[in-house]
Amino acid sequence: MKRIGATKFKEQCLTLLDRLDADGLIVTKHGKPVARVLPYEPQSAGLIGSLRHKIKIRGAIFTTGVRWDADDQS
């Protein structure tokens, strides 16, 4: 993971963010780490459609299985 001083990070922040790799970078002050900058990875986007062709649906999923008549007054 690349290390960069806070002053240099402040000066080049936008450029550094544009070039941020998967490892990210560590921001230091006086040689000591104070922050870690990592790229944002959406968590749920990979879940959408991930089970397609892996799950089989059996039966009617849009019903409770209980028959009823809305017109029945009893």
C-alpha cells in the first residue's frame, strides 16, 4: 500500500483519487499513519442476479395456498 504525506495528499487529492488502485493508500503525518483511503466498492450490486440459474422455484409463489371467496358473507 502506497504511503503519502498529508500535505502532499491535500495538494494532489483529486488526482490521487482519480488514480486510486485497489490497494488504496495510507496518509501520514510526521511519518505516522493517520488515515487509509480505499476505493469504494458497492456491496449490493454484485448480489443482484447472482443466484440466477441457481435456484429452482416450485409451486405457486404468488399465493398462500388458501382458497377464499371475497363474496362469501358467512
